[in-house]
Amino acid sequence: MEGKKRTFSGIQPSGDLHLGNYLGAIKNWVDFQDEFDNIYCIVDMHTITVRQNPADLRRRCLEQLAQYLACGLDPEKSILFIQSHVPAHAELGWVLGCYTQFGELSRMTQFKQKAQQHADNITGGLFTYPVLMAADILLYQADLVPVGEDQRQHVELCRDIAVRFNGIYGDTFTLPEVLNRKAGARVMGLTTPNAKMSKSIPEGCVLLMDKPEDIQRKFKRAVTDSDTERCVRFDPVAKPGVSNLMQIYSAVTEKSYDEIEAEFEGKGYGAFKPAVGDAVVERLRPIREEATRLLADKVYLESIYKSGAERASYLANKTLRKVYKKVGFVAR
Ligand code: TYM
């Protein structure tokens, strides 16, 4: 793996994986798997920043691992592990918190949104969440962070923390950059083309494990635009609904927007919506089947996350030792 750039990313096991997670993140993890040296995590420690049912959280971690594998992640090429199995994340998170400003954290969009959604439970963990995310990335000296656009602000804060730390103590951390592709980087809800697809709006959210008929139903009910033109043309400002469907279709089929416009010329929205649904059904069908099969094999899943945690710990502890020494802790 020597010489390859390193990627790191993670997804919260806070609900079922959806098409936004897949197109914004996992699909790129899989597509770039040979090019980079990859580390992908199930970030359970981030998930408890809002209250979880313990049994559900445990179940979703395993389901998520099965889905990562079913999407095509190969444990030989990508280290796959569960965040809480590598204590260095929490340890570095503490140190980095001491190099992060209250003002910086107060400006984070995700914090402001989640604080609104969970107004009765705005915890310290929710506030310092981006510091733990910075620790995740910096522990592995990641060059690239394949995430959707909504996570860009957190990656930028991570860079700011790394630059600050390096400025005080000399070169310690690699400065990471976001990696994503235009189509898929910000998938909007099918019923809310002006808000990103998320589990909080279930009717507009396509889950990786949805049955084909449910996926089709969601696409048929997708909100299209009330413009008079009614043709399939990419214009996110005037036609956010159709443009979102085009983005999804493009990401799933690898067709360009020009090709899609030509394919549906003169056909209108009525033909386009089920065609996007079909393409998504066919893309997700093998994933759903393979995830179901893998989920039945708990021994295999355990072997993957155990060996993943071992390999991740080795890399993480190297960085943590360096950081502890630099800040002045007595060696263990
Ligand atoms: P999370 O769990 O909310 O989302 C996981 C990934 O899915 C992407 N994503 C989307 N992409 C396109 N369109 C959407 N509608 C959409 N919804 C979600 C996200 O951008 C993300 O890539 N803080 C992170 C998890 C995390 C992390 C990390 C990521 C923790 N530590 C270190 C990278 C590196 C989060 O909440 O993602």
C-alpha cells in the first residue's frame, strides 16, 4: 500500500443507510478502492450524541457493516472497523478539543440544525462532535475524506485544527481534503427537492434495503417542478426536483446530463420518474440481497470488525504516541 494516498471516512449507525449515504460516500469509497489506501469506520461514538436505543444501536452497527461489504468494500483493500473499538479516537479527541475554539464549534451548521431538532437534549457531546470527527481523520494521517457536501464544513474545521496544531508543535498531521463527485455529492429528498435526503423525511428517502416496489413508489411520488416546460433538463435553480432525479440517474448509470436529456427528449416527467426508479432498483437489488446473506453470518462479520480494529489501532496509536509526546505527556 506504500505510496498510495490514504482515505478515511465514516457513517453514523443512527438509522438505515439511504441513497444519499450511498451516492455521496460509499459508492466513491468502492469506486476508488484500488487507487487509495482506505480506512472506513462505523462511527458509533458519534451516534450517541443524540439519544439511542442500545439494542437498536448494536443491531444497526452490524447491519451497516454487512451493507458496507455488500456495496463492494473489500476488507483486503479497505480497513473496516467500529469506532468505539479503537480508544485512540476518544483520546485524540480530548487533546484536539483543547486546540479548538468555542466560537468555531458554535458556527457548525450541523450542530445548529441538530440543536434545533433535539432542543431538550443539547449535550456537550453534540457540541464537540466535530472535534471527534477531526480526531478520526487526523489519527490516520488521511489525505482524502470521501464524504457528501454536507460534511465539508467539518472537514474544513479539521484542517484548521491540524494547521493550528502543526503550527505550534511542528509537522504532526497530514492536511485532509474532501473527495466527492458532483453527481451524488448532495442528493435531495424526493419529496423535498430543496432539502437534502435524510432519514428524518422518510417518504422522500430511499433506503438501501428498501424493497423494489417501495423504491418505485417513492420515485413515482417524487416531487417534480411546476414549470410549464415539463421537459427533462438540468437546471437546479428553476427545476430542483427534476435536476435531483437527473443527478441520481447520472450517478447510478454513469450517463452525462446531456445524454439523459437526449434520452428523455419529448417524453416528459411521466416516463422519466419510473425510469430513474428502475435504475435505482437494479443498482440496489444485488446490494440488498448480499447484505441479507452476510447479516446471517455473524461469525464472519465479527472476524471483519475485529481484524479491522486491530489494523486501525496500530495506525492510530502511532499518531497518538506522537501527539502525546509533543504536548508534553510522560511516556507510558
Ligand atoms: P452521516 O452519517 O450524516 O452521513 C454519512 C455520509 O453520507 C453523506 N450524506 C449524503 N451525501 C449526499 N447526499 C445526501 N443527502 C447525504 N446525506 C448524507 C455524508 O456527507 C457522509 O459522507 N459526521 C459524519 C460522520 C463522520 C465522519 C467522520 C465522516 C464521523 N467521523 C470522519 C468522515 C470522516 C456524519 O454525520 O455523516
